[in-house]
Amino acid sequence: MNGDDSWGDAFDEDPDGDPDADLLPCPDCGAAIDADSEACPDCGYWITEADRAEAWRAGSATGRVLRVGWWIIGLAVAGALVAWWR
């Protein structure tokens, strides 16, 4: 894997122009692949259920809301700790 957290960026349309296609970026090379593919046609990386779950979490509105919520909670806790130490 390349460690890039680019899941869900601009993969809402397949290369043939079908906006209804479910595409995900390959976790290894970043190529747009069908969400039901077992392997990336470009690099051959085998797509696991964990990869699909991560793509959904990172690319879905629910995943984004959860990440923002955790950041807000973290900042609130950090602010409370700073206020407590003063």
C-alpha cells in the first residue's frame, strides 16, 4: 500500500462516463476500480473486505461525520485539560 488516504476522492464516475457505477480507488496504485472487483486490473492488488470497508468509511458522508465528531470531541477534551491545568 502507498499509505495515501485518498479513499473516496473523485471516484464517483467510471472511466466510461457511467455516473451510476460504484468505483473505488485501488489501495495500492490509486486506479479507479469497480467496487465488486476482486483485484485491481492495473496493478493486480487483491482487494479485501477490509479495503472495501475502509473505502466506504472514508468516502461516505457517515464516515466524514464520524471523523469530524471525533476531532471535535478530542479538541474539547484537550481544551478541558488545558483549562484544568491552569
